[in-house]
Amino acid sequence: MGLQNQKINKAGRLTGWLAKITTYGLLVPISLVTACTDRSDEAAQFFLRGNVQLQKREYREAVRFYTEALEKKPDFADAYNNRGLAKFRNDDVEGALADYSRAIDTDPDFGAAYLNRAEARLDLGDAGGSLTDLQRIEKQYADSTFYQLRLGDTHTRLNEPARAQLAYDRAIQLAPNNVEALTNRAALFFSQKAYELARQDIANALRLNPKQDAALNNQSLLLAQAGKFADALTYVDRALSVKPTQPYYLNNKAYLLLMLNRPAEALPLVEQSIRLNDRNAWAYRTLGLYYLKQKQTEPALTNLRKAEQLDPSVDALYYYIGKAEAEAGRQEAACAAWARGVTAGDQLAKAEQQKQCGK
């Protein structure tokens, strides 16, 4: 099976994210801010305006107002936190990380900032740092569904599936309508080939939110795994209708089109996916498969080897590398690639090695 398993690693971006905004004069699940005087009153007014813009999803305006608040009150930890949220939602993850860290520097007990920084760190590939932040606030947030969701995502990234499942289970126990937790647990089940459990979670997620793009994408994975490529295509199209430039979804659609013998439609999609994210091994594997189907073995190998450099665990990668080597008349190299696939747990490579290499 060759589609890319895209979980939601940004739980706050879809539902419940407002619960992580620090509000002024209002108690929310994360923090409480009380009224100030003098120059701090001016900062408070800019802060409130920033919150309004953040809730309206006018992120640049929100950043501007929070910056004004910080100019009036440089030790305003809540403004750093919320400016970080605005930057995060505007895809400035590094800027968000810096603001969350400033919030924590200003107030070392600021639990919401640790939770938000854990999300940013995970987004930037620092799963270890994310776990450290989450452990720092465990006692405070153990009964938060969003905390448990983030913990599950972090353990997933750290390749600790048992711990990840415990966290997802707890997130769903705390809030059965947590669509992200259902979607991400389904992705975990899928990776463990527990397809029926994955199907149940995705069905529940889509019942709660039929436009949940990651759940739609993961439903396409389940259908493709069953060989229902045309049906799978309808679901990834629905995911793309929500997020038209999501590179994983574009790559998955390209792969499905290749499986449906529609290579001319697949090529521009996988090329777009790579332009949007040139570190995505799955997309290079799809592009390699495209060239392999076109009998262009050298471009196929170039892209497949790029995929190997980025992530050698990509599904069926060594099977395709071996096929390309065999097509080029290099049987010894093909058998060596399939042997690497056996070591990596590639079942297609194992079957091909047994058939073609006498082992």
C-alpha cells in the first residue's frame, strides 16, 4: 500500500484551539488574567483587540495588536503566548516557538505556554523537546483532552506506539467528540495494520465532522488498502476541497491516479507536492513510481534514491528500487535492493527477492 498516512499533528488548529487563547479578564481552561492599571491598561486594550482579531482569524492584525501590547508592557507573558498562537496559525512556527519561549521566560509556571510550545516543537520535528514540555505540566493538564492528544502525537513521533495509544485513549475518554484524537488514533491503528479499529475511529471522526480533512484522507488510505482506488480517490478529493494545497493529500491523489492508470494527471500533482514540501520522501517515491511506469528507469531511480535518503521506511520503497534496477538490466543490484527491503520489513520486496533471486 502506498498512500501517505497523514495524521493531525496540530490539534489546536482544528477544534478547541480557542481554549488555548489567554483571555483578558475571563477564566478559560488554560489561564486567567486580571485587570491592570496605568500603562498596563493600554497594554490590556491592545491585548483585547488582539484576541478579537485572533478569534476572527485575522492573524496578522492579531500579531500587530499583541506587539503593541508588548511595547506598553514588555513583561506581558499572556501577550507573548497569544502572539505565538497567531503566528502559529499563520504558519510562522519558528516565530511562534520564540514567543512561547518568551512567555515561559517571563512566567516559568505558565502552563498554557508550555502546552503551546510542545505543539510548535513537535511541528518543527523536536519530539524530545515537546515531551519535555509536556512532562513539565503533566500534573496540571493530565485531565485535558488536548494535553493527552498532544502527548499521543509526541509518543507517535518518538515511535512509542503503546504510550501513544494510551494517551489517545485517555483523550477520547475525556472527550468522546475529540475528532483529532479519533483521527490520530486511527492513523496509529492503520500503521499497526489494525484496519478494523482504524475504520471505526475514522467513521466516528467523520460522523462528528464530515469535513475533517485528515479523517477524509485517512479514509482514502483504508479504501486504497482494500484495493478500492476509485473510491479512495473520492475521499482524497474531499480532503483537498478543504485544504487544496496540503502536500500529503496532493501526493496521495497522485499515487491513486497512478494506480488507476492516469499518469498524465498524476505528474503535475506530485510535482506540486514536492514544490510545497521538498523533504517529503513519499512524494519522491510517487514520482519515482511515475517514471518507472513510463519505463524511464534512470529518473525513476534518482527519485527513489532521494526518497531513501529522506526516509528509508517509506512503504514498498525497496520493492520499487529493485524493480527499477531490474528494468535497467541490473539484476544483481535489484536483488541487493530487495534484500535491503527484507531487512526493512518490505513484504513486496521479500516476495520479489524470493521469486527473482532464488533466496
